[in-house]
Amino acid sequence: MRTNAVAMMIALPLITALVGVPPVGAAERADVKGLYLLTDYPSVSVRPGTTSTIAMRVQNYGLAPENFALSVEGVPSGWTATLLGGGQPVGAALPATDQSVSLQLRLEVPANATAPATLTVKAHGQGTAEGQGQNYSLPVTVALAKELPAKLRVTPSLPSLRGTPKSSFDYTVSVKNDSGRNLTVNLAATAPRNFETSFTESYGSQELTSVPIDAGASKDLKLKVRPPSSVDAGSFPIAMTASSGDATATANLALEVVGQPRLTIAGADGLVSAKASAGQQSTVPVVITNDGSAAADNIELSGSAPSGWKVEFKSNTVDRIAPGQNAEVTALITPTDKSIAGDYMATIRAASRGENASTQFRVTVATSTTWGMVGFGFIALALLILFGAVLRFGRR
């Protein structure tokens, strides 16, 4: 018994496939026979002075294919009604058995139209077979609609952003035209003083001041906001406005700037000059100030000078400088032995968390006193030789 049951379970799908099972709804459709003119919207509203299109189809259930002449009756004076098929005017349709042919009824309503109308779309068969030679009709009620006022909607995807003063804040905003007509939408943004704002398309770089949006459509835009580098930490309101005529929509955005260090470098008492001797190490006091809104941590020091010079520090790092505070470090500058007297430039640098600062120090080099004594000795020797020569040869 169990073997038979298994065999029946295997054989049943095969029998079903061979015999054929009618598709879902076939039983109901078997009772439907004839030609039908159909539309999803038999009653529409059209604004005077505009053109509207109503989708239709000629459906053939169980009839032999036949050529059906098409026409539209009841068109008011001044109106234009055109049946389109495949994008061009047509006067007949030939639906195959159990197939349909798509049509469009294009209505051009004059601006001075004052009364609604009922149009009748007709299909007239030409043959003598069953169902042929008959008339089929579809009434379409057309009401006159008032012009809808312009309406806009602005929706940001992320209304609040956070970053440093060096960040570029990019807001993605969708602007939708809920009007019944196409609009050219003007764009504007209100931001605190010295904040820079600009609009671009979502995937473009061209700056915009206005954008066209079709009726019922929306467009994604990008609002770029750049705060000044000197801005303090805090929250700042940004307002975006989209307008067209009397229609205005606003989105309130938030921009949060977090603290960031800002370093400056100077010498003691604000001086950026120092003195040094050729071949000798000189100590130069350097003051590093944090004018930012966040502490500067792990500040690394470095320097550069003319070729052959050495620029070193007693300590190459500063652990921390709080906002509004400073720290004094000592730079060790050593000119080369062959440096001649004059002014030279040395650069001192500091870096912390992406914040960099640099200042040039003027280093005045004087020749070594040893070489000065040697030079003085040569001069004195030359004078003695000259004086002796005068005494010896002058008597002759």
C-alpha cells in the first residue's frame, strides 16, 4: 500500500502536466465573450487650456480577429479629441483573439471652455461573423478642473550634520513639485555670517540658483555649507528655501561645529629673530600658542634652515596645550662653520591632530671671535712689517 501511494504521488504531477490544468481565472474568463472598450479612468478632470491623455484599450474575448473602425462622438465645439495608437493618430484597431490593443484619447481643451462634456468612444465592426458588425461604445466624462495652486515640498535626508571648522557640510535635499504644472524653482539658503553656501545637483559640481521641476516630480539637490576657519565650536542654524511664484517651502537644518586646536608660533616677547655665531649652537626661545576651541595634544616640533645648519629642540614634543594657553620650548640652532656674517631664515613648525603651524625666524650670524682675533693678528703683523720697512729703508 505504501508503495502504491508513493507511486501515485510521483505520477500525479506527470498526469497533470500531460492533461493540462487551466490557469487561475480561466474558468471565470470562459464565461466572458465579446469585444470591450476599456479604460481605468472613465471620469477625468481637465484644466482648460491644457492637453490631457486618457489610456484605453480594445479587448477581444473569444472572438475572431476583425477590423474595428474607431471614432469619438460628442466632442464640444472648440475641443479636439484624437485617438492615438503607438504614438500616432489611428482610425481603426484589429485585436487578436483574447488579446487587446492599447489606445490613447488625447483631449485638447480650449482655455475658454466653461462646461463639462461627455465624450463617447466607439468601435464599429465590419464583418458578419458572430459578434461582428456590431457597435461598441465607451462614454468618458470630462469635468473642468480649476488650476491648482503651486505647491512645493523640501525634505532633507539628514537635517543635522557635525564636523570641524575645516569640514565641508553637504546636505542632500529633495525638492518636490506638488503642483499641477511645471515650475522653475529658485533656491536660497540662510546661514550665519561668513558661512559660504552653494547648491549643486546630487551628482554634479555645477552650482545652481534655480532648477526646473516637472509637475508631480521631485529633484535631489545638494546644499554645501562651508564655515569660516575661525568659527568657534557650537551649533548653527541653516535654513534652505525653495520658491516659485507664491509657493514657498523651507527646511530647517542644523550644523554642529566641534572644537579644533589652532596653533601659532612666535618668539619670546613676540619677536621672531635670533642671533647666532658660525659653528656655535644658539638657544632660541619659541612660544607655541593654542588659539583654537579644543586642546592640542601630542604636538610635534620640527624645523629647517639653510643647508648644513642644524635645527633641534630640547624636547621634540609638547604633551598638551589647553585652549587659550601657550607653551615655551627651546630651539637649538647651529650655523655651519663657514657661515659668513649676515641674516638667514630658519623655519619652526608645530603639528597636532591635523593642525599645522609654521613661522620663519630671522637668524643674524656673526663671525666667530676666534677668527676675528686671527684676522686682527694678521693686520697687526702687516702693520709691524710695514713700519719696520719704513724705518730701514727710509734712512736711505
